[in-house]
Amino acid sequence: MAGMSSFGDNVRVASDIGMYAQTFLLSLAAHALGGISQTSLGFCEKTIREFLGVPDEYKLLFGISFGYPDHTAPCNHARTGCDPVFGSVSFHQ
């Protein structure tokens, strides 16, 4: 579970945690491991806080499940469509 302390507008803190998570997920892949971030764990926030002992002053952003992927499992063959990059990113010169 990624937790963050509150600081200023929290945007920069959340961005730092997002960049850390992306690097962690890429590192997992480089070592033949799989990982997925899960914001849905927020629906179980109380249970997660109790189980992991996370103090209330931390905001829970997401969790990352990781391990060795089962390439034969049907769920690992599901694919979703993606918007083209120009549909979700603005480029400025």
C-alpha cells in the first residue's frame, strides 16, 4: 500500500509516489515479475490500516500486488483498447 504524508497541496507528493510506483513496476518486469497497482483497495481502507498498522495521518493512494505471473491464466490474456496519445496528452512548444 502506498501511503503519503500530507504536505502543501499534496500534488507533488502524489506525483512522487506515482513516479516511484512506475519505477517499481518496471523493475519488477525487468526481473521477470508481474505487478499491478490497485486503487480499489481504498474500499477496504479501515481493514488495510488495521492489518498493516498504517496511522491515520497517512493517506492511502493505492496498493501494488506483485509476484510471478501465470501466463496460462485466461485473465492474463485480457486486453483493453487505448486512446491515441494525442487524445490524452497536450503538447506545448
